[in-house]
Amino acid sequence: MAETLTVPKTKSGDGGGGDFVDQSFGDYGSGGESQKRADTAKLGLRIALGSVTMLFAAFTSAYIVRSAGEDWIPLAAPSLIWVNTVILLFSSVTMELGKRAFESWRPVAFRKWIAVTAVLGALFIAGQVAAWNQLASQGIYLQSHPHSSFFYVLTGVHAVHLLVGVLALFYVLMLARRYELTPGESSSPGVVATYWHFVGGIWIYLIVVLFYL
């Protein structure tokens, strides 16, 4: 069945119709109050992204200093890292498709792409665990040498941040299935999409730092 492109009127609804009513991430309401809460959510996102950026910048500084040590042993990237990278890059594509589907009011497509993105994110985390096991099977552990320590710590911290994104995606998906989002009023899909792309960018940055810097 073809999807309607007409934005429905916002209503408090019974959860069974085709309308999205904004209740996500503190967006509930209309007019000035809704805009104020949307602005607050975006400000919170900027603060969070700034904090994460500073965290990884600090890790990078420590990495550069430590890599000059005489006990530094270069670590070859586990083969699964490249598979995980492809998965994460593809998830950014599906995330963007979901965001655009929401903005053009295609709720079925929006739910589909958000679900696919969440599954890809979970698959990436599982793949990262497999990559750690791959190194462990080679006798390379967290405490083996400085490079391996940075690899486990940095990729572990990244995995935690990605897990937060996956949980946020499932929350948005739940709201979408209950028709509790409204295009033009809900900031949640845009906020989550920005966070997701940011975490994907951090991963590429880590690959460069860990294996090419």
C-alpha cells in the first residue's frame, strides 16, 4: 500500500491511527513550548558531542605520547575490523534514509530504515566483540603491550557510545510504532541521526589513529 505524504494533524490519539504525536526526548507539546524543548534537546546533544570529542582527543594525545616509547609494538588490525567498518558505514546510509523518510512523512519507510539501522548497529557491536576474541585467540590481550591496550580501550569506549545510539534508535522506533512523533515538531529523529553519524565518524577517526597515525 502506498504511503501518504500528507502530514497529519497532531492529536493526543489513541495510538492506533496513522498520526505521530510528539512525546520523544521531551518534545511533547506545541508552539513555543515544543520549540523550547527541541532547542534544549539540541543543546544537550551539542554538549554531549563536545564531551565525547574532548574524551577521544585526550585519548589521542596519550596515544601519541605513549607510541614513542621503546616498548611500543605495532598491532596489526584484526581482519574483522574492516567488516565492522563497512557495516557501520552502511548503517549511516540507512540512518539518513530513515531521517529523510520521516521528514517527507513516509512513516512505514521511516520505521523500516530505523529498524535496519538499529540491527546494523547491534551487528557492529557483536562484530567488535568477535574482533576482540580474534585478537585473544592470537594471544593478544588488553595488557599484552601498549598498542593492544589502546586498541581495546578505545574500541571499547566507542562500542559503549554506539550502544547508547542503538538503544536510542529502538526507543525512537517504539515511539514511531505507537505514532507518537510528528514531522516538523519532533526533534528526536534528527538528534539521534546526528549522534549516529558522529559516532560513525569517530570510528573512522579511531581506525586512522590506531593503524595509520
